[in-house]
Amino acid sequence: MKFYPEDYVVEVIVKFTDLNGAAITPTAISAVLTDGEDAEVVDFGALPFDAAEGQKLIAIPKEFNRLVDGEIRAARILRVKIETEQGTIPRSFSYAIESEQRLVQMINTFQTLEAAEFAALDTPNTSGWSVASEPQKLAALTEAYRRLTLIPMKFPTFAPGSRFDNWNTIASRELVEETVIERDMWHEITVDMFADFPAPFKKALRRAQFIEANEILQGDAVSKKHRAGIVTETIGESSVTLRAGAVDFGISSETMKALVGYVYFNNRIRRA
């Protein structure tokens, strides 16, 4: 599949051949452009052509290659019908359009790629991240964000003025409320809402995203085996028991450590 920037005129060349590559003589050509969900974007209808040229160039205007709000990438499928005296030959051509920004806060990331690169400087054992290409890093950060936003979380809000009185005593802090973000609520969090979250919580989320991205890139062998149901592994004379964890949220143990105090473990059963 080819990738094009948003608002780009995409040109598709349709060869006048059958499914076996043999030359054909079209009597009519029509085309319809659909998205990745097979919903119609535009019906080009019957198209003019010159059979003697052996091919038809179809230019898809940029207005049909625009992303809707919240999209980072979208698929397009051009479905072409070549009519001949022997019958109809269907052809499909797919491509993708991408946003200039591969990472968009609260759409597929908590942070920019540059921020993640800075996080790597303060993180030991970044073997996966350090050897990965930029596309791999972007994909890993996106996947890490997806995993984290499947986890219910919480953070406390304290009364204004809570602070350290001096180096020897800690002022009591009044808990005003505890905000819970259930797993089906993450998509409702906007950039402005995220900006109002407590700084320590945002810092923990960003660190967790980087750690999980690094784990994805280098592979977490124990977690993979544990999730696959493997309890004991024997290699030669050595035997290893993979101890079951408490609750598996689909992220690595190192990532869970970064989220200590913020994971919401209460499960609710609600009526539909």
C-alpha cells in the first residue's frame, strides 16, 4: 500500500489488461472511491478513455483525500470496473492518506516523539528504543497509548495551599476528590481536560507510555509466555516457573511500576 499526505492529488494508472495480464479492449470504464469502512466517498461514474493508449490515468482530487477530525491515517480504495465485450473486469487500488503529525495528543499519544527521546536519556535499558527506526518508535508509542487507555485510572485532587511547611514536617493535605477515568472514558478526554490533570499524573502517564513502547520494541518474553498460559518452561535440565501476577492489564510489569497509585482496581457491574 502506498502512503500519501493529506490534501494530495493521488494518481492511479489502470492498465487495460485482464486478470491474467492479457491486453483487452475496454468499451466503458467507471470508478468509485470508498474509505476503509467501504463507505462511498465519491462516485466518479463513467470515465472518458482512449483504448489505444492501453491504460487510463485516474486523478483523485485532494478534496477526497482529507482526514476527518480525530483521524491520523485513513484508507482509500478505488474500485474500477472495466467493461469489455466479454464481460466486466473489476480492479481495486488501495492507498492511505496520513496527517502531517503522526502523533496527536489524546488521539494516539500522551507526548511527542521529541519528549519520548528525552525520556530515553533518563531511562536505563532502552535497548529496544535505541535501535528502532522513527516509524517503529511512532508505532510503538501509538500501541503503548492504546494499551494504557484500556486501563481504568484515578488521581487525587487536594485542597489548594497544601504544601511542605518546612523540611521537618509535612502539612496535612485535604483530599477534595478522587477522579476516576474508566476504560471506556479515555476517548472523551480532550487536550484541554488533559492539561488540567495534576502534573504528577501526567508525568506518570508519559513515563509509562515510553516504558511500554520500549518494552514493545525489545519484547517482554516473560509477559508474553504468561499471557499465553505457560506456567512452567523447561529447557534441558533447567526449569523456570512463571509466577502468575495479580491482575494482567496487558502491559509490562515495568510499566505498571510507573503507574503505582494511579491504577483503579475497582470493577463495577452496571445495567445495560
